Amino acid sequence: MYAFMIIAVILVCVIALIGTLLVGKEVSTKQKQYEVEGSTLNDEIARSHEYETKSLKTNVKSLTWIYIGLTILILVTSIGIMIFF
């Protein structure tokens, strides 16, 4: 029983890691796009301000939903394993 729970938790942690890396990759892609475009000081300040305001709305929101979903998945899986075994 505990072996199944450990395997389920490890699997969920790997899924969470993949989701986190995807969000990080998205941010990295935006960063590279900004570097390619070139910029002036005013452009960099505007992008910095935009990132600070939009990051909380998009990246943190995405990561929050990833971890909420995976927490629910862990709970359901753990309860299911405990009931069946």
C-alpha cells in the first residue's frame, strides 16, 4: 500500500516539475524575444514594469493552478489507494 502511495507522490512531483519548467520556458522565450528586438532604456523600463505587473497575473496564476490540481490528485490517489488496500 505504501509503495503505491510513494510511487504516486513521486509521479505527481515529476508532473509538477514538468509544469513548472514549462512556465519557466515561457518566461525564457519572452526574455529571448526581447533581446532579439533590441531596446532603448525606456523600452527596458517599460518591459520591466510590464513583467512585474503581468507576472503575478499569468505565471503565478499558472503555477498556482498546477500545484492545486496536483495536490487534489495526490489526495484522491492516496484516499483511493487506502480504500482499495
